[in-house]
Amino acid sequence: MTIPLWLTITAWSVTGIGLFCAAIILIDTYLGGHRQPMKSWEAIWPITAVYAGPLALFAYYKWGRPVTKHWQQRNGSPRELTLDETAARETIPGGAASFIGHLIAVPIVVVTGITIAGKGVWPMILLIAAVALPILIIFEYRALTLAGQIRSTGRRWWVATRLSTLAIIAFDTGMGATMLLVAFVLGYPPTTIAFWFVMWGGLLLGFATAFPMVRWLLGAGITAPAETST
């Protein structure tokens, strides 16, 4: 399928803006001194900016910066987030994990040529989930450890695994739908920027489908937010 020139230009422009936003966050973190108390967020924020661009930058300045010691020394304690804000913030790591899954899974499928039922999209979806799930489990385990609400190590691993599995399933509902659209309708090859541009949209859609699940988990008290201790 021929990819329109306007789409290629748009895709490069949007990706360039995302990379620029990621650079702003990295500079603010390491040169501006706004180091995250939970260090994994120092990767999550710029990764999110690559595909979410200004939306991620806005979220970083609203929710990421205020939890840093450097910000609090100048401005005092940050305000308490609403349930919706907390749920939105806690949905972000799933997108970062899925992003990493894309970067690993898509090249593997392209290089090896593996297919399921004659289509490469199926192993892509499975590999993305296989990569993203353990990353998110480790993140959630660390968050539960810092929250200090579950003393048993085994119990923390079990809760982290359950929460991460539910979140990935919810996230992949949106992201996977986008991948199927690319594979069966649009037909953009994974080696093109148009493919990745659609994937950025898929990650945003995945956020939209995962948010209600995360909000329900937080509202039901099943998990504590991945907050702010070292």
C-alpha cells in the first residue's frame, strides 16, 4: 500500500515533537535537579513523551515535577491528587511498558518473519504483552514495597502480578485494536514511520481503555498508588 506523503510528513513531525518533549523532561530531571523519588519514573516520563508529546509534558509538570524534593523545597508540599488524577498518573507506566514492548517485539517479528495464521500481527501482540508484563510487575512490586502496606514478599509479588495482568489486558484492548487496524486495513509496514505513528495513537487508545480499570482498582482499595518514596 502506498503511504501518502502528507501522512509521512505528519508522522515525522509528531514523532519529532514527542522526542523534543522527552528531551525537555530529561533536561529538567538531570540538569534541572528534579530527580524522581521513585527512580523508574525518570524513564517513564520521557518514554511517555515520545508518543504522547505535549500531553505527557503537561502531565509531567502537573504530576511528576511536584513530587520531587527539588520542587518541594521551593514550593512546599504538593496538593493531594483527586482519584481521577491519581488513576491517570498510575495508568502511565503501562504505556511506557508497552512502548518498550513495541521496540523489542516488532523488530523481532520483522527480522525472524514469524507468523501466526499467516499474519505477523499476532506474534507481535503476544510478544509485546510478554515483554510489557514483567516490566510492569516489577514496577508494581516496587511501588507496593515503598507503600509498606503489604509486609509479605510473596504476597507483594502476587498482588503486583495480578494488578499488572489486569492492567495489561485492559491496555492491550485499545492498543491491540490499533495493531489489527494496521495489519488488516491500513497495511503499513512496520519499517515505516506511518506504522509507528499509528502505534503512538494505539498507545493513547490503550491508555483510554486501561484508565477505567486502574481507577476501579484504586477506588476499591485493591492497590495503592505508585508514589513517592525512595
